[in-house]
Amino acid sequence: MEYRRIGNCGAKVSVIGLGSWLTLGGSVEKKTGKELIYKAYDNGVIFYDTADIYAYGESEKFYGEVLSAFKRSDLFIATKCYFPITDNPNDRGLSRKHITESTEKSLKNLKTDYIDLFQCHRFDENTPVEETCRAFNTLIEQGKILYWGISEWKKLQIETVFEICEKYNLHKPISNQPNYSLLARNIETNGVLEICERYGIGQLVFSPLAQGVLTGKYNKNRKYPSSRLNDKRYNFFMRHIATEENFKRVDELIKISDELGLTPSAVAIAWCLRKEIISSVITSATKTEQMEENLKASGVVLNIDVIKKLDTVFNK
């Protein structure tokens, strides 16, 4: 397993992280979930990502139950807040009240004395950015969290948070968690990657396999009779990805992967990791076999010709 610093901070994470959205504490049964975590840990994964909204706290609780068997200092645990958890008007957003209360709840769920990285799941238009910055600064000074980060923020929003933190000498965010894959490259063109490079913000990218589309598993049967594409709970996130045009691109990805003697998953993840600013990719799995496939990407270095070929296929 490879390890990289998160941007300019001193802490490192495994380049392969394990996420829990829609899986751990949710759709995956406990026995399998535990096997997935142990498989990841045994192969050097130290970065575990979750959020209070994932299964409404059940994902955090599942991590807390399983990860408590390991030495705490060997782990890098990240969670998030922002989305509404209850009908309580204050149980959402990035106010000092919600961030503080969400942190306390996450600490309890995760069965830990501190959280390595606490992230803003989205930007809050209804809370002054300074209030959010000061809330995280307080929690860091109290030792309840070690670092804070952001997710899916725009370039101007990132610029604003750094201006405030520098003005008032507050702890700055160290990470950004964007959607990034061969099929989702917006951070390269909307200025987010550029501003993050300027400020030394590491990228902890999610959905590197584009909801499974880049694994090639859907290519043989474009009707997906039993896939989550036909599950109304999940297909909202896949409808714009699962197109015939994209499946043709994945056909080419499969050919390139075969030539390299690698799986499409390994190539897609290694492609994300080609940039040093990508500190880790957050992977997901429902079977240990999928976890094993994802782990194979660590250490894979794609040469410039392969990268150019992939850029051509995916219309960079």
C-alpha cells in the first residue's frame, strides 16, 4: 500500500480509502461489512471515510463497532456533516451549533475520543463562512478533531474560506472531497483543482469508478435487469453516467486494461492517482472480491502514452 500526505499537512493516508456510502451500516450485511473492513485493514488501508447522513448515523456506528478492535493511532477516520438529519431546523448546515453537536454525536457513534478529519459535506449558503471557520478552529483547539476539510465546494467558496482563515489566523481546511473519475473531471476545468493546488489542499476523491460504470460490469448486458440502475433509491446518481456513449468508452477502457494485464477498476483508480495532489481515492465495495480489485490499483503507474490514450477515449 502507498501512502500520501493530505496536501500540505503532515498526516498521511493510504492512497486507497474505504468509504461507506450506501454500503457499510446500510445495504451490506454486518458479516460482509466486517470482512470488508478487515480485508482493507490487512492490506494497509488506514483511511476510512463516512458521514452522519450515511444510513442516518448507522454507517458511523458500524465503523465504531468494527474499527474499535484496531489500534486507534493506526487509523485515519473521516466523517462529515451538513445535510438534514432530522426535522429540527438546527440539525443541518454548517452553523457553529450544528457542527458542534454533530461532532459530539459522531464521536459517540465512532467510539473514539477524536476524529482525524471532519468535513463540510457541502457549502452552506445560509451560514457566514467565518462562523463555520471559527467553529472548526474551536474544535481543533479542544482536540475533538485534528483537521477539517470541505467537499464539493466551488472555487470562489474555497478562496473565501482561506482569506478568512488567514485574516483571523484560524486553522485552514487541509482537504477537499470531490467527485472525480474518468467520467467526472469538472474539478480540472472549473478552477477547483487549480485553487486547491495553490493552497495545498489534498484531494480525497469519491466515486473513482463512477458508481461502478468504469468497472465494466454493466457492459455485457446494457439492460441491467438486476442492477441498482433499476433501483429508484440509487439510480438518481447513475442516470447521467449510465449512457450508451459512456459504455462505448468503457469498452475501450476494457481493451486498454487487457493490454496492460490489469482490470478496468485498477486502471481507472490508477488514473486518478496519476496526480500527486490526489491524496487518496475513496472506494466502495459490497463484496471482498471488489475490495481486492480496488486494492490492486495501489502501486500501478500508468505511462504517458496510456494516459493520453485514456484522455482521447474519454474526450479530454
